[in-house]
Amino acid sequence: MGRYISDLKDKYISNLVIYNQNERAKELSDQDDSEPIYKPLIVHEDEEPIVQEHNTMLHEICLDINGLNAELSTLAYDYYEIIEDTQGAIQKIQNSINSTLEAQNDMNMLCSAYSSCNNFVSISKEHIMDIDDSTITDNIIHAKELSSVPATLRISNVSGNGYAGNGHVYDNSMSKYLSDTFDTSKVESILNNTNTGQYFEYSRLSSNSNTIVSSDVNYDSNGAKCSLYLQSDSVFNVIKIDSDQQHLRIVDIFTSLDGASYSTLSDFHNFEFNNDTQKYNTENYIIGSGIFNLPDSKYIKITFESNEYDSKEVLAYQKKTIDGSAVKEKTEIINNTYRYKIKINAIQAFRKIYESSSLILTDDLVGAVKANAINSIALYAAEYCPATKSYNKTIDDYIKYSIIINETEYPIIPINRNSTSDTNKTKIIRIKNDLSNSENTVYLSDDIKSMKIKVILNCIDKYNSPYISNMKLLVAEDVNV
């Protein structure tokens, strides 16, 4: 028996003794712990009811209910903690697996793209001196945040070429529609909160059959496309979109401060913002971050498009038939049909203000490099600098790198940056052990004994910060990088 029920029963027995109801007190003391306090009251239909006995019975019923309520509340909280701990442990394992896979992919991509690069160090929070959460969010480095205020978003409209939710998805094992147990049509559930476990889906059924079965089925191969119209009472200048879908495209983002005049983010037309395979080929955006800097806004329209579907999904509809005067429904499987879907896990908006300039400095990285001798080094970084076109600037105006080697500072730019304005800037630092020369290369005469990375982030204005992610120090033990 639980602690609350036991304590409550002991207190009730003590009160019975105080009021000289010793026989009832002994009866309860002799009871099995699992038995309730309540004792059924048998009343003959011809007897006059005794009010005190009925009051005592109702009181004991209330005691049992209160005890059970306390025990169930405690068990529910314990269960919730177990679930949270289990989910946390699973997430840690998944993160570890993802990190290992990402490291393998990084090694394959970087070593094939930059020949003879045989090692790298992924720069993480642990490598950076005196950094806190105001300068790094989800492993994305930005200028120091002076303030970050969430803006509460609400949905004003959803439009598209299909329907909201996971309707028509059928669970054969349970003989019921999936939406009966987990409905994904409520876009409100994904706004402003990333920890609900909910997600929003927008679906379009496409069939290669000519048999008409449901008004939701389209007889073409077009993917799902929908627009979300969101607004807030407070101004925001950053949104974060989370989605599990690799190939989800943003067709357009339109923003407005007054709800009447809209402008578009011109860099993000038909853009797969979450496609990991493109993270090494995309300039001026951090793939997978879901972060988009905006002009001051209270209204935003985001149009998504997706051609992703699950070929194993079973789809069904309710077929109506008339039997005499009765209308009957029967579940019918829809064959040769796919559900193209858009999936959004969360959308958040913020009003952020940044420090005008921030310094990022790593610890000495020589010990982190697993190489017998470092003969050449380069820097890789995914970068996102909003509004460079609007200000007629380049990324280099806002993100400045240097590597401090043996206490001497050498300006450098990421080896993956391909802007025409960067043609004469250093991308590789080598030990001078032969007579060859190479473009974008600085040669050293001494061995590398100490090495730090220094980054200066200069904000476009106090509302727009540059971002860096996936920063890596590339090293080689021979002279060709």
C-alpha cells in the first residue's frame, strides 16, 4: 500500500480512538493494507436510516478517494519522470549515433573535397574560451545576445493543395485510422513550444489509378504544398523552423510589419533548408539550423512544398452504401495512392538584440589534433550572414577569422568560401618544406607548436547577427591540402 493511504488510515484510526470508537479502530487496524477504509453499510428497506451512519460511510468513502487520488498523482509523476529519463537516455544514445555518423560523413566529404586532408577537429563549445549560452545556441555560434524575447505566434490561415493532418492513414493492426489516436492537423500545437511531442502535417493524396474513391484523392503526381499565415502582437526578427524532413522546401517567405505591405526573403526561393547532403554545397546559410533572420515583422507567410511520402503507409476511406433506408459505412483501402506530406515539428519566433561585435577565441588546439606533425592547416565553416545584399556587403565584412600560430596571428578565410571577393585571401597555412607555391596559401618557416582560432563577429545592426556552425580545423601531415 502507498505511503499516502497508509498515513491517512493511521490518522483516521487515531481519531477513532480519541472519540472512543475503539471497536472500529481495532477493525481497521486488523485489516489487510490493501483493503479500503470504507465499510459497506447494509440497510434494510423497512428500517429507519441512521443519518450518522450514512455520514460516516460517506466520510470514509471520501478518505479512500483522497488517498487513491494522492497515490495515483504520485505514481503519475513517477511515471512521467521515468518516461522523461528514458526519453533523455534514448536521445543521448541517438545524439551519440548521429554525432558518429556525422563525423564519418564529414571525414568522407571533407577529405574527398580537399585532397590530402587526413584529419580534422570539430570546434565545439568545449574548445572555446569563456563562451556562454548567450553566444552559442544548438552548436551555432552568433554574436552575444543582449536580449532574446519570444514572440507568441498564432495561426491566421492554412491554405494549400491538400488537407491538414494525417487523415486517411490507416493502422491495419489496430483496425482504425491513425488520426483517431494521434491527430497531426492542429498547427497550433507546434507554435512557440518545441517540447510538446506534437507535430503538424499537411497532406496531399496522389494516385496513378483512374478509379475515383474520395474527393481527397488527386489523379496526378504533384507533391504537397501549403502556406502558413502566422502573426504576433509583438515584433519579431528571427524565426526557427524545426522539421524531420530532409527534403522539405521553403518556396517563399513573406514578412510584414503592418499586415498590408509584404516583402520576400529573396535568398530562400525553393530552398531545401534541412537537406544534410547539401550542407557542404550551400553558401550563406547553415543547413539544418532552421534559423531565418527577418526584418522587423508581426506577420509572416511561409510556403512549404514536399514530394516526400512513405511507400509503406496504408491509406483508406469510408465508403458509404445505402441498404434500404439506412446509410452504412465501410472502410475501404485506397490502392495505388501515395500521401505526399509536409511535416513541421515546431515554429518559434524571437525578438533578438545583439552586441555590435563579439570575439570568439579557442583554447590551444595542438593537443586536439591527432597527428604526429602538422604540415598544413585550413579552416572550414558553414556561415549565414543575413542581409548582406541589402547592405551591399560581403560575409567577410561581418565574420573575420584568424589563426594564432606560435603567438603570431594570421588572417584566414574558410576554405569552402568561394566568393569572388576572396580570391586573394589566405585559405591554407603550410610549413615551408619545399619550393612549391600555391594560391591562397601562407608558408611558415617554423613547426606549429601552438594554435588557436580567433573569430570576430560584427553585426550588420543590433537586430542581425552573423552565424557560424560546423566549424572545423582541417589538418594534413603532408604538404598538399
